[in-house]
Amino acid sequence: MNPTVDSVLVALLWAAGGALLAWVVTIPLHRRSLGWLLTSVVLTSTVASVSAVVGSVRGMFLSVNDLATVVSVAVVSGMVAAVAAGAASRRLTRDNQALRDAVAELDSGRVPRTDGRPLTTELEHVRRELADTAERLARSRHRERSLDASRRELVAWVSHDLRTPLAGLRAMSEALEDGVVEEPEIYIKQMRTEVDRLALMVDDLFELSRIQAGEITPITEQVSLDDLVSDCIASLAPLAAVHGVRLTGARHGSATVTGNGHELNRALTNLMANAIRHTRVDGVVKVSVRVGSGRVEVAVRDECGGIAPDTLDRLFDVGFRGEQARTPRPNDPAGAGLGLAIARGIVEAHSGTVDVANVPGGCNFTVRLPIAA
């Protein structure tokens, strides 16, 4: 007998009803595990097949004599599907355990391994994402520990540097108050020097806080780098003379950059002043400007004797001084170790870079900035 539309609709309704009933009955099993969920799916499909057969018999789609055969075939098919579902369930359980192990490693601070047993594509993607997340967290924790260590060192050094001039100011003020000073003007001049030193340190701390907070917004003005370097050299000539250092400048082409001229002046001044303070007496500090492809380089070369290799990478860290490699003169005590950190922050805010390398007899600081369009 050929199937009719009515018989097919009847079979469809019976199959849908049986599947719905089986699904609702097995709802409590859905959340127990993936294995039970797959068992529910197999049971639902088997019941739907048997219901469709029964509906077809009632709709005269099949004879009653064929009912037992078709039902047996459906049951056997369901059993085979159950075996396949069991195998898939075991595979999913192992994959799930692998992900749980990866999460446990991530929770303990370790990077999950990705070279274990192969997982399905979707779960393997999740495991690799967990590994990538763990690596990013590890890098972030390392940066946080480094920043915390730098902050602690900075607080310790700044506290020491503040205590020294404050103690001197207190001693001199007490001497003036007691009237035991024969030449008060000398004490007053020294007190002003110490106050200027404290003011400079406070200014550096304020500037550094602005840089770390991302509050430096370069002014979009055209700045002639040649004029800027010339101004820095002229302003630092007295400092170089006091230290017995010769400060020279040279340029190989002219360039204009876009940014904040005041901030760039401070960055270059910090680099040159740092070079002057650490260069030997009768030494030379050479400043050069060189124009390249789309970028301009400002090089500051000193004669400090070089920087210890194990401290070279830390030279721009906040609060780092590197006394072992670059010892300043007794009459020019070191600051709080903020000048180079401020210079790097300003240069990077202008989309530039600054680095340092040892050269024969000293070291070379190089600032690279993009040329204005």
C-alpha cells in the first residue's frame, strides 16, 4: 500500500508525541552528566521511531503483522545508538576532566599544558584559550611584582633623600635661631639651595605621577628639534662648566616633530644633565641629531665609563640609580632616580622610543621620534 499524506501526518504526530513524552520523562537526567544527557537523546529518538511505527500501523501505513518486526528493528537500532552514545559519553567525560585539570592549573598560577591527549576541536580551542589566559596572567603578575618592588624602592630612596636636606635645614634654622652663626648669609644661601633641591624633587614626583596616570597629552605643535637641542645645550652649558665637562652638539639634517615642546625639552634636558653629572672631569658629552627614514634620532653620548651589563635594562626604571656603574661626584648628590624614567615617559607619550647602549669609554642614549608629516 502506497503511503498517503494522511498516513505520513499520523506517523509524524505519533513520533512527535512519543519524543516529547520521552524527553519530558528524562528531564531529571539532563543535568546529571553528559552521559545521561546522551542516554536521554538516544531514548527519545528510539521512542520516537517506535511511536511512528505504531502510528503508521493505526493509519494503515503498515499491516499489523509487520508491527513486531519493525518495533524489533527500532529497538535494536536504539541499542546500537546507546552503545555509540556510551562511547561518546566516555570521550566527553575524559575531555571534560582534561578541561577541569587545565582550570585547576590556571587557578594554582601555572600555565596549563596543551600537549596532552587530543581533544575535540571546540574543547581544544577552549584549552588553548585557558593556556593563553594563564600566560597573560603570569606576565601581568610579573609586571605587578616589578612595579611593587619599584614603588617600594622609590619610597625608600625618596624618604632618604627628603630626610637629608630636611635635617640640614633644621640644623641650620636652629643655629640661626640660637644666634650662634657668625655669617648668617652663608646659612641662608645654603638653606635656599636645599629648598630648591626639595622643590625639584617634588616637581619630579608630580611629573612622574602624571606620566604613570597617562595625563601627558602632547600638544600638536610643530617643534624644530634642532632648535630644541640647541636650547638644551645652551641651558646646560653652566652645569657642564661646573663639572669640568665639555658639551658639544652636531646635526646631520634638520627635522620637525609634532608634540609638546616644553615636555620634549624636559626629556632631552634630563638625558643631557644625567650624562654631564656622570662624565669624568675633562670629559666630553656629545649630542647629535640625525634624520632617518620617517624618524629623527637624538643621541647623547657620555664618558661615564660604561654601565654594568646586569643593570643596563633597569636604567629607566623608576627610582633606579645604578650607583655601582655610574657614581656621581660628591658635590653633586644623586637625586631620587626619576630623571630617566620621566624622560622615557615623555618620549613614549610622543610615540617615540629611548634606549641606552654601552660604547667605548661610556654609554650612548638614543631618542627616536617620528618626523612631522
